[in-house]
Amino acid sequence: MAESAFDLVIRNGTIVDGSGAERFCGDIAVRDGRIAAVGKFAGNGAEEIDARDRVVTPGFVDIHTHYDGHATWANLLEPSSQHGVTTVVTGNCGVGFAPCREADRDALVRLMEGVEDIPEPVMARGLPWNWQSFPDYLDALDGRTFDVDVATQVPHAPLRVFVMGERALQRDPATAEDVAAMQALVREAISAGALGFSTSRSLNHKASDGTITPSYAAASDELAGIARGLAQQGKGVLQFISDFDDIDSEFAIVRRMARESGRPLSLSLLQLSQAPERWRKILDRVEQARAEGEPIRTQICGRPIGVMMGLDFSSNPFRSCAAYREVAHLGAAERRLALLEPARRQSILAEFTETRNAGPVIANREFAAMYEFGEVPDYEPSPSESIAARASAAGGDPSDLLYEVLVDRSGVIYIPAANYSGNSMAAIRTMLSHEASVLGLGDGGAHCGLLCDASLTTHMLARWAKRDQAGHEGSGMMPLEQVVHALTARTAETVGLTDRGRIAPGLRADFNVIDIDRIGLHRPEPVADLPGGAMRIGQRATGYDATIVAGQMTRRGGIHTGALPGRLVRGSHMHLHQT
């Protein structure tokens, strides 16, 4: 039998190549983990996939995840890898686990638990701590295999603690010597393969003991000094998050970091419910900076961002009730049976009703902001679908309806918290269409019991690019080519991963084979796959026929095949210039 010319051939697919160019029909050949040919060519593959009536895209590149710990204990970086993602970037928001001395481990765990809702027992069981410096951490990851590729950034909080010790935790100002030491460590990390540096200036980013992230204390001089380290290396990117309560002073820091480094910077941009127009003012300043030649982009989310409530999730409105606490320790099935008992139900609802307008958890009792997720979740509900409106229309009590959804139906309650002021998608549409925007903020690996925005990639296809039954672009309002570009080449280029994100000869052989008419999301559900059997929120997808990483099929019909071709991606050889 003649030897195959290629390792893999994908035939007859509708190729959306990630560049934004119009789709075309053709074949793709793979050899040694790289794309060997696209279009029409001679030769067969040792393995062949018939992609007739399917869309073939590059693998998705998710640049905003928190798998810093997961990558040290897990091979499957789910849920991201279930949603067409073939490359993840960790180390965002200034939090992570390297560099780290043994004495500071607990502090970094508390910070990650508080900021990113990863339970301390999970990290205690999972983290091997077989590193101290950031290059050590990269070496530890380099010996592991995954179902996706993993790239890293240097997070500011552990860097600051590593250099300043207790003074960092007390949020003392950094001295010139401290800044020089941090700058040198960032240069070392970039040389070893980190893609860049991330920081947070958000008061919402607190450790589990309530202390604010150490990076919040960093003044402009400190951040500019660290940024100069990237300039000295001539490579790397910057990631920045802030509440922007004082827009002018915060954006002055952003611009100074961009100028001092000469490197691309992306900042998180959300529409906040408490300040629904602030995002526009931030975007105006981004436009001005870009017009003056500074490569600043905004990381955005293509859907409303909200928390989820469920009996097995972190947020449950009845947790504080005494009659609930009596059975909270039981397993899921046994606990639900106990909650279905009429007497217990009555006791819980009586206490809940009595206290629902008191105390700091009142936000969990604002029924007008609560919506029930169906089997196909609706992230854009109308006010008439709220728990308050539905209960009023039925002449009932919203507390009773909430209990019915969570207990009787084992349902999920969704509370939009950002990007959906006034139940409007206008802000998201503007952000998505802006030339400075790049998709991010999926937070894969984080907020284990609160949300599952790692499914954003699937949502982007289903919401913004899915065809209607007649084959036309439906309510998505964006061409499929534009959405795929946003999920692939756009994100890859933003962090300097120039070897992936497009379907072209010589590039990384990462693909999705998609039934675009079936692409969609299931209702979020509890999944107990963290160390020690701890729970996270998962969300299954439909419509992915195959996901391929480095030429190997990692998922078929959404099911992991057992292949683990993913590796650590070192960015030390990458160079980047962008606007």
C-alpha cells in the first residue's frame, strides 16, 4: 500500500480561514502538526475527514483565561476545550502562582480564591508547587500534555509579593530598588517564554480574607518601570484591568505604560450597571490614544456577563436560612429530597421572606434582575421574563417561584451584571463593531461556581453568525467570516501568537469542523472534576463535529478522543507590532 502523502486531510469543507476573507470550498492537508496545503492538491492522508456541508475554521484562541493552576494538575482544560478553543492564554488580571516562594504560597492561594472563585481546597490538593521563579514554572508546564496549547503571562500580584514580601501584601509603595527588581524578573520571564505582563487596579479584586490585590497599590512609576522591561526585551504585551472610577488618572497610567513599553496593551472594557455610560468615555480615550499611534485595544465580551444561581453552585439565595443549612451538608440528590419536604420548604421561605430586604445579600433577592435559564439558555432576556414579572403575572410570590425553579426543577437562575443595562444589547453591538475591540474576558478556569463564560466562543457563533433555516445570516448581524476572524486571527495576533489563528500553509494545524446549523449551548450544569471531586460549572455545546490540535483530533462530536497534543507555547521567539 502506497505511503500517505499527509498525516491528515480534511476534504470538501467550507473553509473560513480566519483572515476575514470570504469563505471558499476546498481541502486542507496536514503534515507534522502544520498545514501543508490548502485548496486543491494531490495526495491522500493517513486519516481523512469528510467536511461536506460543514464549516472548517482555525482553532479558537482564547487570550483571557485563568488556567494557571489547572495546567499544573489537569490534562483537559475544560470547559474551554469543549468550545472549539485550541490555545489558551493564562496569567490574566495580575493573579497567578509564579514567581512564588514557599512562604508566600498561602497568600497567592487566598488571592486566587477571592478574585477568581477557585476554592482553596482545590488548589491545596492540585498545585504541585514544583517551581519558584517564573522560568521554573514554565519548565514545570513544559513537561505536561494537554488537549489545548497553553501560553502564559507574568501576573503582577505574585511578582510584587516575590520582590516585596509582606510590604506588598500591606500595599506599601514600591521603592526604586523594588521596581528595578520587578523589571528584571519580567525581562527574565519574557526571555523564558511568557507572552507578556498583566496587572489589576480593581477594588473588586480581593483575596478570600477581604484584602485587596497587592497590584492595586502599584503607582504609575512602578507600572511604567515594569513596562520598560518589555521595551528592553523588544517583545511582549500588556494586559490591564481597572474599575476606572477616575477615568482620567487611570487612563493616564494606561497611556504611560503603552508609551514606556512601546508594546501593545489591552484593557478590559465592560458596561457596568452602576455606571452604564462609563465604557463610552473609556472607549473615547482609547480612540484618541490610537489616533496618536499607541497600540491600545479593549478586551470585550460578546454577550451580557452575569452570575448563576443553583443548588450546586456557589450562589444560592437560600443558603443563609437555618432550615437550609440543616441539610446543606448532604449530597445533591439527598439534599434536594429534603428541600422538597413541605415543612422544610415552608420554613425556608418564611425565613427568606422575612429577611430578604435586609443585610448585604439583598442583591440576591432583587427578583426583577433574576431570570430562569431554559435548556437552551437565553442571555438576553426581556423584563417580562424576570422572576418578579412572572410571579406578578401569575398572582404569586416571587420567593415561591424562585424556590420552584431552583428546587422543584433543579433549574438555574441567571442574573445579568454587566453589558446589559436596561436589558439592551446596544453597548455590546458598539463594542463588537469597534476597530479597537478584541474578544476576551471568558475567564476559563475561574469563577468555578458562579458562571461559565468560557462558552463565549460557541455563543459568538450561535448568537452573532448562525444562519436561519433559509440559509441566510439571521439575527446575528455579523458575517460568519467576521466572527471567526474575531475568535482566531484577531485574538492570536493581539498576544503575538503569529503561528496560528489562520488556515494557511506553514501555520499551526488547529481546526474546528462545525455544523453551523446545529451550533449552540446547553444550560449550565454542575461538573465534579476538580481535585478532590470539587464542583465547577460546566456547559456543553452542540455542533462541533471535530476539534483538531496540531493535526490530531482531540474531540469528535464533543467527546474527548484521548489525544493530548497540546503543549506549553513559549513566546520568546515571537515578535509583534500592531495597531
